[in-house]
Amino acid sequence: MTTNSVTAKLKELSKLKFDMFEKDFLLTWEKSDADIRATVLTAQIIRHLYGSNVSLALYQSGLAVSNFRDQSTRTRFSFASAANLLGLMPVDLDEGKSQIAHGETVRETANMISFLTKVIGIRDDMFIGEGNKYMREVASALDEGHREGVLHQRPNIVNLQCDIDHPTQSMADLCHLKEVFGGLDKLKGKKLAMTWAYSPSYGKPLSVPQGIIGLMSRFGMDVSLAYPEGYSLLPDTIKVAENNAKKYGGSFKVTNSMEEAFKNADVVYPKSWAPFNVMVQRTKLLHAKDQAGLKDLERRCLDNNAGFKNWECNEKLMSTTRNSKALYMHCLPADITGVSCKEGEVSATVFEKYRLATYHEASFKPFVIAAMIVLSRFKTAAKILADLNRRRPKRISG
Amino acid sequence: MTTNSVTAKLKELSKLKFDMFEKDFLLTWEKSDADIRATVLTAQIIRHLYGSNVSLALYQSGLAVSNFRDQSTRTRFSFASAANLLGLMPVDLDEGKSQIAHGETVRETANMISFLTKVIGIRDDMFIGEGNKYMREVASALDEGHREGVLHQRPNIVNLQCDIDHPTQSMADLCHLKEVFGGLDKLKGKKLAMTWAYSPSYGKPLSVPQGIIGLMSRFGMDVSLAYPEGYSLLPDTIKVAENNAKKYGGSFKVTNSMEEAFKNADVVYPKSWAPFNVMVQRTKLLHAKDQAGLKDLERRCLDNNAGFKNWECNEKLMSTTRNSKALYMHCLPADITGVSCKEGEVSATVFEKYRLATYHEASFKPFVIAAMIVLSRFKTAAKILADLNRRRPKRISG
Amino acid sequence: MTTNSVTAKLKELSKLKFDMFEKDFLLTWEKSDADIRATVLTAQIIRHLYGSNVSLALYQSGLAVSNFRDQSTRTRFSFASAANLLGLMPVDLDEGKSQIAHGETVRETANMISFLTKVIGIRDDMFIGEGNKYMREVASALDEGHREGVLHQRPNIVNLQCDIDHPTQSMADLCHLKEVFGGLDKLKGKKLAMTWAYSPSYGKPLSVPQGIIGLMSRFGMDVSLAYPEGYSLLPDTIKVAENNAKKYGGSFKVTNSMEEAFKNADVVYPKSWAPFNVMVQRTKLLHAKDQAGLKDLERRCLDNNAGFKNWECNEKLMSTTRNSKALYMHCLPADITGVSCKEGEVSATVFEKYRLATYHEASFKPFVIAAMIVLSRFKTAAKILADLNRRRPKRISG
């Protein structure tokens, strides 16, 4: 990015009527268009300032607490990196080392970890109907704690993946699309295929496909969602995409054919997930601690998966996309045929062709999270960033 | 707190003859009255400066090592927050990831983790006769390491709960009492009921009740300790409270009646703990890794507990306190009847009435720990804080 | 160290033709003599500045990622301390909390943890033929990521112990020798005995003895490697020591007699390790997850060890060293007879005599790691340190 272009972006940001101060980032579709654009612009600006050795340490101290209720590499390091970049200290709430149960004590824990905390990142994606709800319980407890004078400040929550959405992923993906296609307005009329793909594993969250169709349908894209019969998503998220298609002048189609989705696509996002109703059953079995039931569900589910091994993103399918060169996207790690598994989501040759592109896609995540923090915590974020760009305090001295 | 009142507190602090520089904080009753008052004042001043966006980053670098030999949420986050506030980096010594045994190698480990370390916080509350002793072994190893030129500085130790005392808790409680009653001198003549309460769990440490009677008896309070027959505390801590009552003109009584303790109390602190002699047996069984013995002890202990389910803090008991509105205190989490357990320490209605007050009580802990660090590491702590209050470097910029 | 001597060291450093900028530190014998000398000097200078309350926070933000594939106390805290000293935030990659497998995905993980990362420290010492190789795979992935624009900067790798070398240990040991003997040039002609010693444990890495003979043979020392028949080291590392002896005018001898090695030694380093060929078998069994085989190998190995219980460093052996007062060294923790085990590497009286000296030896490690980071990341490291020494920004204010 040139110096000119960062100035232009700062100007564009200063004109947007976004409203993110003191607001949590829980679902992209709760955010206005200006909010989404501001987040992308801010991520790009922060990335540029970082690359220009400008320090973004807006804090002298303060905690950024993360609570990962599921495994994570990319998001964990992105959250830690973003926090550290801004001068906050990432601290992981390891629920195993504390004595936290679901339910009644959520509001207590929320306050106990927040006395000097600015932001709380939460990943809770295993239980359908619960992850996002949990975040809102935390939010409500923080509201009360701040209102009642327990907390000096009310930390903002960043959704690091829930049962419904994965906004730090989809927003990083959007930044990637913006850079690849040369602008958000260039996405209009482009076809995006969000498709299921075969994987030898089971129980992968629905939040990525749901997040992608919910966000990309806002830019006038022709979004095609494809999955084998039975692998449907959470119905509410389908409605979000349908409504967006109407509102923003794109289209949204659901099909049971990977071929149909890939045909003339400009962007393909083939990725495995578990069927919504399986996830619902799984949630019940997990609560009941029914190990035999879980084992049985897994077996049935893998058997079912095995009927769709042909849902693989390979050269043949790629050749049917727009000019045979759709952009391949993935949230990583991908199940690569012959590499990380015998048969997987994508063939080795297709993945290798786009491997570095997927790394580049992932590289936006720390900056997206930093943008979410800055916009939620600083009323005059645009002015502050412009000021940093002028003053240019050094990130690395010497 | 107004600007005036922080100035007054800084002045008060500057006049106190406290002696905490380069001293560990292991037991409140090893500290002079001036030390205790200085710690409370410093915690209040730091809290005020924090709330006024004044940076307290006195360090550019340095480690604050914690060693939690038992689970923790509140204290873990309070220690990390305090360290970060002062510019230190909290690092947890996870003994499972190192190869640390009890005994001979304590002095080695103490030095190995301390080359660039300013403070070490230790929680070791499971073994009667050992937790506090362990802290002193670490202290002695640090003395030697510093004396012999191994360590550039001798880190100070903060007791984050041991078998005897829980000073960061009791000092936070004291700050709370000071604010609720309008001054430490206002505590004189107030009745505090530190009572056992029923809980369906077993093996809770004795350090909170011991810490409370050992500290609050220094302010001329009428301290009433109540527990069912057999649930006595460590004899030495009883003596501390008795001596304090004589010295400071309050009183200290032990009773087997919760009703008697609550009667006309200004403050009630109902909390479960295991009997001292059970903890002694448990320590032996833990050392012997006698799982059957432990199981048996637990069963007998829970059976015994079950005979005292009527030791619950409820509306009826609360109505017997001073004007029916004693201050309810708890170190959290509380066992709440019908909420976190079927029958517990406190009824849901009583707890709900004081829930936010208990959060407020807990909110002092990070500032108390920060005060302990500042007073132990800076000879001219009072002057430094006054200077910060004048210069007002920003904690959050932008 | 006096102010004069730090100025002299800064001058000496500025004249050295070292070439460490943007280079990993994987094996000492890949480094030039100037590199080794620059690292020792820089460690000494940083140590002095640290002790003089000069802040070395060259970074406002940035991550220092560690990946410990084996347990660690000393190195873990040294790495965290060094990172924090320079203004970086240590973050541990806990592979158990992510989903990382060996092999194919190394290059992906390497990039995913590196978007805002300056240095990666790796310990991987359990598998013969793999630890150092793994580091080079990470290095190559980082090269690609940086070259292809995925990474803003290419983090440097510090070897925190592998199957071949343990450079942060051997370099700390070298700093210790330099201070004890009054200069690196004073090491010429001194006899160093690197000997095996009995331990009731099994499977200790070879990297320490290999690292010691590979490094100390560069200073004209007479290096004597002694071990019972069968306990040979990795053949390539023996060649390194042999070649060094020729090149630098010292000597390198292998013997099966501890007595011979100790005779007239100026320095002794008695330490247990597993035979190279046992480690090779163990690697295969670990890969095959052959628990019975591992159990059997351990039993046979311990039986074999037991034949060499007389390989203990005791008063009698020490009395045969130069003037009966060779410097005893150990990487810690040592297996001390009658203290940490029944029969071990060293008698209690010998160890106690040198205990604080071994702590002092260990105390160089954080500064050695800081030196490795500074030299690999700052082209004008010598100038930057000289500048800090002039400006003297405060590490602790107040």
C-alpha cells in the first residue's frame, strides 16, 4: 500500500457514519454497512502502519482476555498479536485451571476477569444454540457490572467463533477479496460458491459457511451454497443470506450440486461441515455425556460422509469456474487429499496452487481483530489513526 | 474518590512510618499497623489513579511469576492485572511443564525463575503445615541467590493464599469495609461474624476465616467466630485474634452457634471450611497417595457436614443482625442454595441482595496486589505515587 | 563489570566482523568465530546494562513465540525473560491446544504463528535426526512466507535445544568460563573434561555434551570426552570437535575412563546421557508407539546404566584435577547422590561446593538469548547498544 493510499483510506474512514464505539462484535449481520466498511478500512490502515514501523501501542497497560472453549492456532495467535500490537496483554482464561461451570456463574466470572480488562475474545462453537448465547450472557453481566460501578470500564466482546458466525474469519476473508478484486464495489456480480466438501473428520462447526453467506451476500455477489442432501445450515442464517440478496441486488441459491455451484464461479470456498441436525443431536448427547450415543452418532455420520467423497475440489471442477481460475479460499487447515488425509476437501494440486493465497487470506486476521478492538474502544478512532500516521511513533527503535 | 481525597490519602501515606521495602507479604500479622494502613491507602490511591487514566507503568520490563498450586480465577486475574498495570509481565510457572519436586530443589527453582523477576506470587493452600513454609523456603533461597550475586535483584514474594492466611483476600476485604463504613477508625466497636456455613463440598481451605479473624481483630472490632463443634481452625491463628482483641480494644469470641454470632452483627462472613484436624489427616493421606483413605475421609466429612445444613445464611438470620441489614461478605464463589447447589452457604435471596456488593469487594484485589508490589519494591513509594498524581502520564492515549 | 569495561566491550564488539543479521541460531559450529565472540560480548553488555537500570525495550510490540516439545524450566524462563527485556511478548505455542501434526503442516503453522512475530524459540530434543531438521523446515517455511509477501518480517529462530546441539546452554557456559578464567583467550591450553555420569534416569538428550565439545574445542582447550563403552555421541559432532582441535590448536580425546578425563582437568562437566544408538532405537519405538518396546528398552538401558554407578563426580575424583580445584559445571538440574536420588551424577559435597557457581552459570542464559535476538534482528546492533549505554533510558522509573 502506498502512502497515498493510506491517506485516502483514512479520509474514507473519517467520512463513514459507523457506530461501533462501546459495541460488541458478535454477528456481522448486526453491523451496519458503514460498520463493516469501517472495519475493513481500519484493518487495512493498521496493517499499513504496522508495515511502516509505526507503533500502535495505544495502551500502556490493560488485559485482553481470551476464552477458547475449542482448539485454535490461527485465531489464538491473531488475538494475542492484535492485543499486543495495541499495548494490551493477552491472558487466556483456562477454564480447567479455574472452577467455572456453565450457567449461573457466568455473570460472576465475567466480572471477576474484567476489573482491568479492555476486551474479551470468546470461542464457543461446539454447542448449537449456546455459543452466541453465552457471549450475550457475558455481555449482559458486563453491562450490569459497569452500570453498578463494579467495573471501571466495560470490556468489549469479540466473537472468535460461535455456533452461528465466525466474524473474525469472514471479515479477514472480505479483506482478502477486497484486495484480490481491487475494491469492495468490484465484488458486485461476482459469483461465490460456498460449498460443502468431503472430509474424513466429523463435527466441524457450521460457523464458517454461515458467516460467509451472511457477509458476502451484502456486496451484491451471486452466492451459491451447495451441500449434499442433509447437510443443511442453521435456518436463520439462510434467511440472512436471502434477505441480503434482495436488499443488495445479488442472488442467493441453495443447491445439492457442487458442479452447479462451481460453474462460472469467481470465488470458491469448499469446506466440510457437519449437518445442522447432527450438531443438534450432538449437543444433546454432549450434555447428557452419552459416550455411547456420541460414538454411534460419529460412526453414522462418517458413514454418511463417505457417500460424498466425490465432493472434492479438484482440477476438473476448477476448470469449470470463470476462465478456469476462480479464487480458491479456505479458513485453514484444509483436509488435502494425499497430504493431510487419504481423501479430503481439496486435491493436492489445487491446494498447492492456492496455498500461499490462503496464507495471505489468513494474514488479515490479526489486523481485523485489532480493528474491531480499536473501533469499539476509541470514539475518535479515525482521528487517532490519522494522528498516528502523521506522528509516526516508532514500533521498533534502534 | 475526588481529587481532593486522593491528595489527602497521599499526604496520609507520606506521614505513615511503614517499613515494607524489600519485604515479602506472607502473613498480615507480621505486618505493623502502619504497614497495613499503607497498603490500604496505596491500593485506594492506585485505584483512583487507574480510574483517572494515569499510567502506573513503573517498569519498562520485568517478570511477575505466579505459582498456583491450586485452582484460581479471581486471584490469578488479579495478580496478572496488577503486574501488567505496573509494567511487569505475568508468567505462570506451570509445574507440570517443568520438572519440579517438593523439597531439595525448591532453592534451585527459586533462583532459576528469578534472574529478571521482580515479584513471585504463590498459592499453596492444600497441605496443612506446608504452604506458608514453602513460601519461606523460596524466600530463603532468594535471599541466598541475591546475597551471592546470582540474582541482580531479590524478587519479593506475595502470598496468594496458603494454609495459614490469605492476605490478598483479607486486605481486599478490609478496603471494602473501609469504604462501606467510611474509614478504618469507623470499624471500632462494629461486630463482625465470621461463621462456618454448610456446603455440599469438602476440603475448602481454612485460610479465609483465619485471615479474617487475624486481620479484622486489629481494628477494635468485636469478632465472633462461629462453627459447629469439630470445625476448629489452626490454633495459632486463634491466638493471633485473641491477642489482637486485647491489644486493640475489641473482642474475640468463639461460639458453636451461628445465631449467636449473627445477633446484632454489623458484618457477616458465612463461609464453609474443612475442620483443621480433617485437613491434617488429608495432608497425610495426600502424601501417602492413599486414594481409598481420601475417599473414605471425604465420605465421612460430607456425612458430618450434612448434620449442619441449617448453617445457612438466610433472611431469617439476617433479620437478627444490626437493624436487619448487616453487610454480607464472601470471597466468592459462594455456594448458593437452589442456584449453584441444592443446599448451600447462603440463600438465593440474601445472596442476590448482596451480589454486586461482593463483586465490589472482589474488585479491590488487583489494587491490593499492586500496592503490595509497589510498597515492597520502591523505597520512596509515597513520593512516586504523588509524583504520578502530579505528572499524570496517560494510561490510554488517543 | 565497571563502566570502563562495558565501554571496552562495546568498542571490541564494534570492531568484530560478525554476520548474524537475519540469521537463525541453530548450531554453534555454523557460526563464525566473530559471531561467537559477538554473542558473548553482547550478552555481557546486555547484562551490564540490565544491572545498571538501563531499559533494553527496543520494541513497542511484537511476539516471541516458543514451542517447547519437551519440558523446560530454565530455558522457558530465560526465553520469556529475554523477550520481555527487549519489549517482545512471549507466547507459548501449546501444540496440545492447537491441532498440529508433524510433517506436512509444519510450513503452514510456521506462517500462521508469525504474522506479527520477531523470534521463534524451539525445543525439540526427543527424536534423533528430527529436532534440528524440524527447525530447518520451519526456517524454510518462514523464508517462503516472507519472500511471497505473507509475512511482513521473517522471524528468526533460536534453537532452544535439539537432538544435535543446545546452543543457548553452551553459549551461557562459555560466558561463565570467560568470566571465571578472565577472558576467552585464557581458555587456551586449559583442560576440559566432558564426561558421562551415572543417573537413575534414562533417555537424557545428547545435545549438551555434543554442544560442549563442539564449542569449547574452538578456544584451544584440551577437551577430553569420557563415557562408558556404548555411550557414544552422534558421530558428526565428534568430527566437529576433532576438526576444531586441529584448527584451533587444542586437542580432543575420547576415552572410556572418567579418571583419565578428570586428571589435571581445569574444568569438569560430568553429566548423564543416553547412548546414541539407544536414542535411535527409542526414536523408532516412539514413532511406532510401541509401548512394550519402549518399556523393554528402558529396562535394558537402566540395567546397563547400573553397571556404571561408579561414574560419579566425587571428592576423590575432584582431588585429581588441577590443584584439586577444577571448576565443576552442570546445565542443571543435577542428579545429586543422597539428595535428589540415591546414587547420581555427583556427590552431595562436591555439588554443594559448586552449587552457587552452577546457578551463576545458568544466570547467563537470559542474556545469551537476548543477545541472539538482538544480533539477528538489528543490523547495527553494536551501535544501538552503544547508544543505549550513552542515553541510558530507565528500565525502572520512580
